[in-house]
Amino acid sequence: MSTELNRPRFRGNAMNAQPPTGSYLRVGKPALQSLVEQLRRLGYRVVGPQIVDGAIVYGDLEHVDDLPQGWIDAQEGGSYRLAKSERAGWFDYVVGPHSLKNFLFPPRERLAEANRRNGMWEFQAETTPCEWLAVLGVRGCDLAALAVQDRVFLEGPYVDPAYAARREGLFLVAVNCRRAAATCFCHAMNTGPAAGNGFDLALTESKDHFVVEVGSERGGEAAAAMEWTTASTSEIEEARAVSEKLEAELRARTSDGVNGRTFDTARIHDLLLDNLDHPHWRQIAERCLACGNCTMVCPTCFCSTVEEVADLTGDHVSRERAWASCFTAEHSYMNSGAVRKSIHSQYRQWLTHKLATWHDQFGTSGCVGCGRCITWCPVGIDLTQEVAALRESVR
């Protein structure tokens, strides 16, 4: 049966009709809890930002009080810290190590299994049911990353069935950023700070309410379950001004190199591919640990490997797909051995694919400017600085 026929249907309360796609609503902050409850009643697994082990990650959400209200994050190369702030609202932290990739393309999943019974092997392919998942707090950079992964897994001659099943049941509540970390450069990649396309609902936070943009029919159905009023023209303009003001601040602070990142993407494809033997790659390798952190936290990296995992009896074997990284020797292994044996060649592969050959494959950059690879690199390697240094050295 089609998943469309099984799609949960929202039921608005008697006070409110379903708002149309593209409309703007004024919703009091406590009403966000009614949205969470409605989603859970309909069978959605609801996840949202929560503090775990000193970082803000996605976890199962039952109540909005579990959100990191009043917390902000300080991020820099190789550094991430949380701090309480009296001026912080419900969503004034930025992005943590988790992204939508963790749910749609999980770190490990079973593809098939084989069981030996009475001396005979029985094989069965894994089928991924459509799980109804609602994610609260998605940022513009991650919506852009989702669009990139959709191109990888859903477009072209081969569609990944597991990704497609998970994607079908996804409900997204985005948040327009009103604060950025020092590692953010979404404005340079045209992916934020405002949420772009692909959300069901988008929240812009004010002192005591949210202005909610309805991005889909499903979003309108969900919004009808909350107490809302139509946002006034002035409230809509104020909401739009939040992201516009932040973007202007980002461009201003990066233009003079103070407290932020600048990233010149002009002719970056040819810059990288025309300088594959430049000595700068080896300079980066002197610091790089080849740990693969950058590929693990990147919301668009999609490399994987397939492993056969047997139990101790040898009667049960599962075929599992797991995340892989171009910083391992196995990633480039061929019949004659590993092709990329040095760290400088592994880093070069990662960066040139991300920023250059990704355009050749998918017509877009593989970078969305979220800054995760900078923050979670143990030695603070910053791709924006490395590209700038390479550009300067070849002038």
C-alpha cells in the first residue's frame, strides 16, 4: 500500500481552520507543546535539540521544556562550549554535531541477512518501513544539506530505497537563525541564515511568541492543531528582518576578517583541480590527524562501506552498510592496494570532492557553510582558511 495512503492526517481544533501554504501565523510559545503532542498522538517520533554530554544534539522530545532554552554555544576551530545566557531565547544556539543525515542515512544499517537452517542458507533482503519522524529545530544550512542528499540518494538512475522510505515520513519544523557561531559561513554558500525551501513549518522567535511560516499542506494541517492568529504585516516584516539583520552582520564581520569566516567561492572548481600537486596540501597534512571527524559531522558526506557481520556460531550473517571516510586507507583500496596512502592525498580528496567535483556530479557544492567540520576538527583545520591560503599562493 502506498505510504501516501497511510500518511497521518492532522485534525485542527474547532477554533481554527487549516491555514494555507505560504501564510504567516502568530503562535504563543507555550502552544509549541500542543504541536509536539499532536505529532506524537499521530504516531510521529518527535526529536528536537537537547543537551547531552556538553553538546546540543537531537534526541526524542516529549516536552518543549526539554529544549535548551536560555543556552548558547561558543564555537571555534576545534572548540565547542555551552553557556547560559539571560538574553538567549529557545533557539539561540546554532548547530551541534548531529544533522538530518543521522536519521535519513544512519551511521549503520542492515541491508540483508542470511540464516543457515538444516544445512541450507536462507537469504532475505531488509525492507525499511516508512517511519514517521518529526524533527524540530532544523536550520537553513541543514535544509540545504537535505536537498543535496536528496540529489545523491533519490535522483538519477539509482534510488536508495531505505533513504526514500525515511524521507517520505519526514516532517520538518525549521528555525530561522537570529544568532550565528563564529564558524558559520552559510551566507557565503547562500544557504542561510533564513530557512530556505523544504520545511513544513518555519519558526522565527520573538520575546513571547513565534511567527510561523506554513511551508506545506502538512504544515498547515499541523498548525491547525495549535492556537494561532494571523500574523500582522508588521509582525511578518519584523520576522523577516531577523534573518536579514543577521546576514548583514555576517557579511560585515567577515569582510574585515573579525570574529567570523569569509569564503570566496569564485572559480573554486578550477582553483582546486588545477593545483592538485601544490605543496600546500602537504602543509595541511602536517596538522591533519586523518581522524575522519569532518566527514562524520558533515551533513552531506555520503560515503559508505558494506560489511558482512557473522555471529559466533557462523549460522547467522548480516550485510550492513556503515559510514565510511576518505581519510581511511580502505576507502581507496583497489586490487593493487590503497590508492591514497598519504594524509595529504586523503585531505585533498575530501576537499576537492566537497568543493569542486561535487559540482560535476550533482550540479551543486557539497558544502553548506554549517561550519561543523571546523568546530569538530581536533586540531582546528579550517577549510575556509585553507582555500584562501591556496588561492593566495597561486596568484
